[in-house]
Amino acid sequence: MGSADRRHRAAVLGSPIAHSLSPVLHRAAYAELGLTHWTYDRFEIDEAALPGFVQGLDDEWAGLSLTMPLKRAIIPLLDSVSETASSVEAVNTVVFTKDGRRIGDNTDIPGMIAALRERGVEKIDSAAVLGAGATASSALAALSVLCSGPVTAYVRSAERGREMRGWGERLGVDVRIADWAEAGQALSAPLVVATTPAGTTDALAAAVPERPGTLFDVLYEPWPTRLAAAWVAQGGTVVGGLDLLVHQAVLQVEQMTGRTPAPLAAMRQAGEAALAER
């Protein structure tokens, strides 16, 4: 067995991690690609345990997926970080090179762009973002590619508003801040990106306009959200959290295994089946 053949381990790290769909998606890709000797696991790792875990990895490891709360904590442990990941200070993908280097990337941002393009969103002249957390900054990075005009962020506090404006300046997006109390107005934008936790947008379901544009709701469980269901009922286009999860995982599989293209359809099917069983 040559050294190239030994690189066949990958995993997702985070806390909590038990509900992660990443193993389902990556293993489906390995099965479809005939990578029978590849394994993909999940490990409950918090920020304190992360350095020791990464130090202990041997040359069987090809890559890691990172979820909360590790996307920023991993950065000091890496040899280099892509421009995309640097732009939002968040790494969700680490690839180990044959010479032992650790390379960080962010596939959430190109994953968002790919998921939107799959639903026909190529270019828009304005957008709205609901929420201001880590996912919202990734959404702004995606919108820096797709949106030519202003992005209005609906936030609960002035501090969050300042953070979003700061991300906008950094990413070259014209971010305008509005209070969460006005979030119903967001729904008339050509693209609405909901980045808030489960239940947060339920009250907005009654405010969906007659002819809505596209809603990108980053949740996948429970699905559909009340907002997404109301959106579909009015004939709008909905992109869901599973679409994002699959598209970012496709890019991770390609980077870690060196095989392209990764099997998008098989991965999505496996993800849908796993969610249906929950």
C-alpha cells in the first residue's frame, strides 16, 4: 500500500455533534465513488479539546469538517487559510496535504452560491438577511457575488447591526440595518436569506407576500419551517438547509478525496432519507 492509499480517514468535529448529517452525506459519496476503504466519522470536540485532537492525527487522515463552535477556533492550528475562509474568519473544511500541511477553507460560501444557482438565482439587485450570526456573515459573502445592490439585515440589537455593517464593509456589500420588529418588510425582497434558529421566523409566515421571490432558509430540521411552507403555498421558490448542506459537502468530498465531480444526487438522496427517518 503506497502512502497515497493510506489517506482515507475523515470526520466532522463539533459540539453538539450527534445530529450531524455530514457522515450520511460523505459516506454516500464514498459508496457512489467506489472508495470502499474510506471512512467518515463524527467526534464530539469542543474548543478546549480541539488542539490535542488535531495534534494526534496521523497520515491516514485526509480531512476534517468543522461545525460549531470550532470554525474560528481551528484557524490558529492551520498552516494556511483560503481567501474565502479568511473573508469571514470561519473554516469549515481542513485538508491534509501529503507533506503534512493543514489547509483551511470555507465551503459554506460557495455551497450557498451553488444552492441558489441550482434554483435559478444568478444575479439579483437587492436582498434581505434575517439574523446576524455566523451564518449571516457567510450569507453576506455569498451575496457579494450574487447581489449587485443593497442588502438589508434585520437584527435584534444595535450591536448586531454594527457587526453586520462591519462584515459588509469587509466583504464589499452595501449593508443596511433594520430592526427585527420590521422583519415582515423583508419578505418583499427578491431574495430573503433566513439565518435564524428554529422557530424564530414562524411569526413571519402570515406576512408572505402574494408573489414572493426566493427564500433561502438555512434550517433543515424541522423542515419545512412555517415560513418555508407559507412561501411555497404562495408559489415562491425555496432553497433549504439541506440544499446548503449537500452543496458544501460536495465541495468537501472533492477537496478531501481529489475526485470530481462528487455525486450530488446520491448525497442529497441519502440526506433526505436520513431526515425522513428522524
